[in-house]
Amino acid sequence: MGTRFHVFLMAAALAAELSAAPVQAAPDDVVGPPAKLPQAPKGDRLRNLDFLFGALKAAPNEESAKAVEERIWAVWMISPSDTANLLMTRVRTAVEQKDLDLAIKLLDGIIAIKPDYVEAWNRRATLYYMQKDYGRAISDIREVLRREPRHFGALSGLGLILQDIGDDKQALEVYRRALNVYPRLQRIPDLVKELQQKVEGRDI
């Protein structure tokens, strides 16, 4: 009971931080990178991401939005550190083999050598979520969003945790924030509609 309440407070605090912060420009439900990613564009990383997030928000249909999403994941997945990239490949293999403990240990190592590698934090948060270790998942999501507030995968994960612990109102706000970044984000519009009916008693 005490642990669950502590997790509830952590999640509520992070959701409140997100509500107060301005939105920067532009399990199966967990939003993660597709198996195959395009080549990450060369040049200034932040400039590329700013352009891609603008394109993501303006995408006229799901197909074009998905193509932009994959390019964003391609940028996120690549670290300037060759060692971190190699370890991330091993993380992927460990996850495919369902050895989540090994994957988490590898991510611990990546974060130790490259703490600004956003996707290492996000991947570890996802694994903690899969293990129902919500406290650690929330801590890692906080690190992701501190570095990249537009991370729609981390926002979606936080929303799922908030739903799991029964905080539908905060989950709805977090999902709305994710949709503000990525209006065509798969599955989330349905969750927003469901929660909006439950929390506010009305459809979108």
C-alpha cells in the first residue's frame, strides 16, 4: 500500500510538472521504435528534430505521419558514442530473447557512459514498465522528458502508468499532451476518447 501510494505521488508530481511546462514546438500499447528505421539525417541533430516535429504535427494523413515518426526514432536511436550504439544493439537482442534483466543491466551501462542519450533512458523506462516497476519507470520517464519534452513514447508510457494506478484524470492530460506533439499517434486518440467520456462525461 505504501509503495503504491509512493508511485502514485511520483506519477502525479511528474504529470503536474508537465501540465505546468509549456509545450515545445513542434505492453502492445507502449510506443516504441519500429523494427526497421530509416537512415538518420545528417547535420545538426536539434535542427533536424525541430523540422521533423513540425512535419509530424502538420502531417496530412497517417502514412505521412508514420514516415516522419520513423525518422524521429532514427535520430533518437543513434548516439554519438559508438560504444553506446553497440550496447544498444545488445539491448535489442536481449529484449528479443526476453532477458529483460540483462537488457536493463546493459542500459545501466549505457546511461553511465552517456547520460544524455535520451533513448537509453526511454528504453529502460519501457522495460521497467513491462516489469510493473512503476517507480523506476517514472524516474526514467522524468529523465527522458527533461531532455526531450516532445518524446511522445515517454508521454504515452506515463499515461499508461497513470491509468494503471487509477489516475485517469492525469492520464487524460498526459495523452492530450502527447497528441499535441503527435496528433496522429496510434491508439492514443482512442484512449483519450475513452477517458474523456469517463472523466468528463463527454466525447471529443
